[in-house]
Amino acid sequence: MKLFAHHGIAVAAVALAALGLGGCTRVRTHQGYVIDADLVNAVQPGVDNRESVTSTLGHPTFTGQFGSGNTEWYYLSRDSRNLAFNRPNPKEQTTIRVRFDQNGTVQSIDRTGIEQVASISPSGKKTPTLGRHQSFFQDLFGNIGSVGAAGMGGGPGGGNPNQ
């Protein structure tokens, strides 16, 4: 009988450890467009137009925001990995840029990789601002005594003591 009691505790401990380690698994994610090389190679500069690109590749992930009109389409694909709840780390990224001329005909197709991923490091926990640099207590108690002071507009009769 005592053997079963110890066996139950051991099973519970193993189950608890497995549950705790389950949160430390690697997570693989895919975001964006699923690239099919045959379909991308089927789009030919000088031959295809916006309609044929849409029917072949689908709608773009996003379009160019600068310049005149809708001249650049981007298809973005990214594979990331992270451990548990950490920030995702991009391992592979492919960006396909389709450029159109003024008539809507494909002008060029460019492909870039993970070298285009920018790593931005904030300078600190405080945003630099222009102006006064006061502490929390100076901001909290700085206006004490200024309400109702002479010449400040807070006196009786609406603010101007010369009336």
C-alpha cells in the first residue's frame, strides 16, 4: 500500500515537471506571403501587368506609399523563432518587389533577404524632450502658492487688481 502512495507522488512530480518545461519550447512562426518560386518566376517584366500579377501571385502584402501612384508592390515572407515568450528572432525573410511603369506593365522584379531586417535599439527608458527638466515632486508641488498670487489673475474680482 505504501508503494502506491510513493508511486503517486512520483507521477505527480514528473507531470508537474513536464508541464513546467512545456513552457520552454521553441516556437516557429511564419508570417506573410507563402512564396512559390514557380509562380514568382512566371511573372515576366514587359509582359505582365497588374491584373496578371494579381491573378498569379495574389494581392500584395503592401504597396509602395511614396512616389506617384501604385507603382511598387511588395510580397513579404518571414520565418521567425523564439523561446517561450521571448521576442521573435527573424531567421529567414524574403521580400519580392514588383515595379510597374506608368501603364501598369511590370518593369522589374527584385528579391531581397534577411539583410534588410533592421535592428532598432532604443537609447534608454526615458524619451528625451525639450523644455524644463523637473523631478516628479517638482511637477507635483510646483504650483503651490501660485494660485491667487498678485498679478497672476487669481485674485478676487476676476483677476485684474487695478479695476
